[in-house]
Amino acid sequence: MADSADSTVFEVPSDGRPDEAADRDRRTAARKTWLLRFVAVLAVIGAGWLAWYLLFGRNHVSTDNAYVNAEMAQVTPLISAQATEVLVKDTQAVKRGEILVRLDPTNARIALAQAEADLAEARRRFRQTLANSSALSARVAAGGADIARARAALTDAQAGYERARIDLQRRQALAESGGVSGEELTSARQALASAQAALATARAGIVQAQAGRQSAAGELQANDALVRGSTEETDPAVLAAKAKLRAAQLDLERTIVRAPIDGVVTKRQVQLGQRVAQGTPIMTIVPVAQVYVEANFKERQLRRVRVGMPAEVVADIYGGDVVYRGKVVGIGAGTGASMALIPAQNATGNWIKVVQRLPVRIELDPRDLRAHPLRVGLSTEATIKLAGD
């Protein structure tokens, strides 16, 4: 029995190694198994990534630094006036041409009435100028008759002067022989003096008649210059009055502020009774049906990007279940840093290179936008399909 007990106490495994060695072997085998599995998983992941890159990744570039943007329209009144009616509010959808605000039209109507009166006055002045031409033509003709009459009077005065001169000479010859009295001689001399005065007056009459005719002719030429080649509708003064009338009509029309585009009202800054200033924005309209995505890609991602390439966009608001189709329509002319109000500069040489980003504009399919509307500023993820995909 002692031999049997001893054989039981000192029994060893069939392979002849202690239990510790067997445990180490099992642990080593388990580690090898897990290591092989890990390597296999890594190999599968690497193969999957390589397949994804060869089939998809190398022909696509994507970024989550992308946001919805739009060509927003600022509504600015073109005249200064008081707001008498405000018909819209923030977040309200409007159509192009819809009335947004009504301004007080009182001053505009007064200006329109004044412009209409000025136009009527300009037309009357033109017609008066035409009538003056007829009157001046008659004055020129009458001036010719005055000249003829003055010349006839000069001829008569010259004849009277000759008669008085001959009569005086005759009496002077008789006076030496005592045939005429001194009184008759004096009368003859007075008659000659009167004839000389009449002759001078007749000559002055001719000069006056000629001057009057020349004055009338000059006035006629000046008057004709005002209307020559013009009609009542093409007269410069009438055209200027028409322009002022049109401006007054426009000012009256501008008392009604209309929506320039379809969209949604935002940033409304006008209240009822407020006096708005010309050119000061009173609200903004966002064309939500025409929004686009501005995606900021890293500079190295843009090596193969070209205008016209197709793109896909996923918006955070809808998640990955909604994919917008689009295309690249433009690439920014400069990075955000270069286009900043104060561009970054470093003249010391102590500079750390930072990867720059360029904005890429992606237009979206209008059908996708109608089905799933977007708003300006929403976050998106953009993917561009490169050539050769």
C-alpha cells in the first residue's frame, strides 16, 4: 500500500511537464491566436480602405466645412418719407412684386402737380415763341415800308431844299439892285434854313427806319434759333419738363416698396410711422429656393477640382438620408485669410505654415431644394466627384 500511495502522490502529467508549463503554453497559444486575429482584422480593414480609396476615395474630395448661402436682396427705399403701412414681418414668404411697405405720398403728389404745371408752361412758351416769329416777320416787312417812306420823305426834303436855295439866290441877286426888300430876303433865308432842317430830319428818318428793320430782323433770327428744327414735343425746354415730370411720377411710384425677388423676409428694421431715409436698408429678402453651398476645401484637395464637376451635399438638418445633387460653379479667387479686412502678415520670419482653404461654390438642384428646403447658414458636408470617376 505504501507503494500505491507513493505512486499517487508523485503522479505527473502524461507529457511529463508540470502544470505551470502547460498554462504558459496555453496562454502563449491564446496570445498567438488573438494576435493572428488582430492582424487579420487589420489586414481586412487595410484591404477595405485600399479598395475604398481605389474605387471611391481617390476620385472624390469632401469637407464638412461647408455652409448654405444665398444671394440675398436688401430692400432700400429710393425716397425719404414716413412709413404709413408695413405689410410684412420677419420669416414671412413673399413673391416678387408684392407690396412690402407704403410710404406717405403727399410730397410726391405735390411734386408731380408742380412738374405737370412746368410742362404746360414749357409748351406755352414754345407756342408763344412760334407766334413771336410771325410778329417779328411782320415787323421786318413793316420796317421795309418805313425805309421806303423815309426815302420818299428825303426826296421831298431835298426838293424843298433846292427850291429854297434857288429862291434865296434869286432874291439875293435882286437885293443888290433894290428889287426886293430886306424883309423878303430874311424870309428866304429862313425858308432855306427850314428846308435844311427838313432834309436832315428826312435823312435821320432813313437811318432810324433801317435800324428798326435790322433790330426786328435780329430778333427774328434769335427767335427762329429757339424753334428751328424743333416741334412742340422735341423742344429742349419741353423735354426737360417731361424729364422732371417722369422723375416726379417715379417718386410717386416709389412710395410703394415692392419685393425685388421671391424669398423670405428677414432683418426687418422698419416700423409703422417711422421716417425712412433714402438708401437705408429696411429689410432683407432671402431667396430660399435659390440657395447654394459654399464649401471650404483645403488647398491640396483642389488639385483636380474643376468648374462643372458634379457634387453631392448632405445637410445636418436632414441627415444622410437626404442627398442634394449639385455641381461646382465657381472657385474662390482667394483664401479667407487673404480676403480678410486686415490680411495676416509676418515680416519677422517666425511663421508657422497653416493649411489654407478656398471657397468652392456648389449650386444645388432646384427640385431637391423644393423637396427639402434649406436656410442660410446651415451646416452641410460636400463631396465633389472628380474627373475619371
